[in-house]
Amino acid sequence: MEKRYCLECGEGFLGRIDKRFCCDACRNSYHNAISRQSKAYSYKINSILHRNHSILSESLQSGKLQLDRKEMEEKHFAARFHTASKRKPLRRTVYTCYDISYRIEGRKGVRILTDSK
């Protein structure tokens, strides 16, 4: 039998010709690391969307339907991240973050349009 080396820890081991890991712990650790790397980007996007939704929801609950530019920056609202968008007449685009729709009004900021609850 030929000595092989574990892809995770580098330890030598003996075994089947197609075996790549010395033990189950190394195999799990290796595949978990790959999975974590591939999901990191989507976790980042989901956290931005969640923050945007929280900001919109908080504003809506307080009865404030307009967020000005300065307030958006202070709360770290990322207007370019949304779950859907739809082009309306007069070239206006309505964005949706989960269940809350809003429109970007140039330098004024964001106007909240609807809440589908």
C-alpha cells in the first residue's frame, strides 16, 4: 500500500487508493471550510438586506415616510441592495426590500411607498 497524505492536516496515512483524509474529523473540517467560503458572500448580502429592512420598518412604524440622504448615511442604509425592483411610468423605479417598497428620490433620499402587511 502506498502512503497518502491528508488534504486537511497533512498527516500521512495508509488506506484505499481513493481515500483523501486520515479521519472523519479532517474530512468534515475540510468540507465545512469550503462551504463556509462559498456562503460568506450570501451571508454578507443577507445582513445588508436585513439592515435595510430594519431601517425602513423602523421609519414606517414611526410614521416617517421620507429618509433624507444624511439620515440614510448615518444609519448605513445601502439603497443599491434590494430584493426586487420594478420600472414605473416616467422612468421611476420602485425598489422592494422584502415587504416594503421605496423609491430613491435623487438628492432628497428615500421615500417609503408601501408596506404589504
